[in-house]
Amino acid sequence: MSHSKLRAPMLAVMLTASALAVAEGTPQHERHEVMEGVGKAAKVIGAMFRGEADYDAAAVQESLATFEKAAGKFGDLFPEGSETGEGTEAAPAIWEDRDGFNAALQEWADATAAAIAAAPATLEDAKATVGPVFQTCKGCHDDYRIEDE
């Protein structure tokens, strides 16, 4: 195959790789990745709450640590100019009501810190302490997320 026939496919591959590299460094991509991790951590606890998995206190603490790490940086991933693009599910309300959004994130962080400090040893303890964490998640999603359809 001649070099000229290879140029177009190679250029397409390079441009695609370049576009992906740029997308990976965007706030939209970063917040998506953070929430993917939170979602995976929530599923671990959710399975226990639904009786689909045995209670594992260490796994609960690990999931809560994921939440804590996310809560510490998530608010910084919504700078002006990142309202759209890359399939973001961030609602305009984040920028229109930044104080409310920040308060919702703080509620999540506080609920998470309280659950970590409680170190629930049993499923019933976890439901009482982790339940409020999930409620803050739901509240934030209700007000500040556009559901992907």
C-alpha cells in the first residue's frame, strides 16, 4: 500500500486520539468520571441495603471514602464555560443558583463525614447513618442534574 493511501486513515486516528485527549482534561469529563466512581460506590452499599449482598462494614467505609474524596473536589469542576458540551448532565441551575448548589454539596459532605465517623457496624446502623447521604445525593440530582434519557 502506498504512503498516500495510509495518510488519510492515520490522520483520522491521530485527530480522534487528539480529541479524546482534550476531552479527558475538561471539567465535564472530570466530573463525569468522579460521579462514575460515586455511582459504583453507591451500588456496593445499595446491594447491601436491598439484601442482594451481605453486610460488609469495610466495604461501606470504602464507599464512603469515595464519596468523601468526590465531595472535596466536585464543586470545583463546574467553572464558568463548562455549562454545556460533552453530554454534560449538569443543569443550568448550578450556575444560576451557585450558593444553593454549594450548600447541597456541603450537605452531602457533612452527611458523608457523619456516616464515616459513625462507622456503622451493622446493616441497621448503616441504614440509619448512610441513608441521609443517599438523601442528599437524591436532592442534588433532583435540583442540579438533567437526567440522561
